[in-house]
Amino acid sequence: MKETFQKIMSSVMALIVLFSTMSFSLDMHFCGDHLVDFSLFENVDTCTMKAKMSTSSKDCAMMETEMDCCTDVEVIQQGQDDLKISFDQITFDQHAFVVSFVYSYINLFEGIDENIVPFKDYAPPPLIRDIQILDQTFLI
């Protein structure tokens, strides 16, 4: 139960950090009180009334009044830039420490491909007599 709660909370905190640093904009197009179009990633399409405008003055006057009631609303959410690390002000000592740490950390996990047995080519000494049986010493 405790592990599940910790996993859920760590996921929630990661999402909070992600969404607090992310910037986005929401574009909406209203004609009167009605939402005609909205977009999260690209610009919204304006009214199609511009393409339908005719040459008669009566229709133009009516279209102009309808065009005045259309509005575009853009909501912009700026993310935080506090988490951005600047490497312009790093000193030589800090740079040397980071380079040596990374080099030693990478070489730490560099393993040997095969297990080396130093006495592989040598034969064991000949067994002339069994010393443990002669001395009657047994490991229990």
C-alpha cells in the first residue's frame, strides 16, 4: 500500500513539474456569444464570412455588422524558466570535477569479459597421504 502511494505521488509530482514548466497558448474564435473554433497548437480559422462577401452594398453592410461581433481570444500560459541551468558561469575547478567524476563513473562499470583464473594452468600437488585422516581432524 505504501509503495503504491509513493509511486502515485511521485508520478503526480513529476506531472506538476512538467506542466509548470511547459508553455502553451489556446486560441479561440467567437462569433457573438458562440464559440466557433478553438485551437491548442495552431491559429484558429477566422469566420468564413470574408469569403462569402458579395458585391451588393446591402449584403456588405449586413456582413460588416456581423464581422464586428466576431472576436479572437488568445490565452497564453508562460512556463517557468527557473529550472534552466546556465553553464556560462562554471569555474575551471567545477569543470575539472565534473569531467573526472563522469570519467571515473563510466569506468566503474566497465567489466572484465571473462573470469580470469590465475592457477588454471597448474596441476594440484600430488596426494601422498591424507593428512586429515591421519590426524583425525574433521570439519563438522
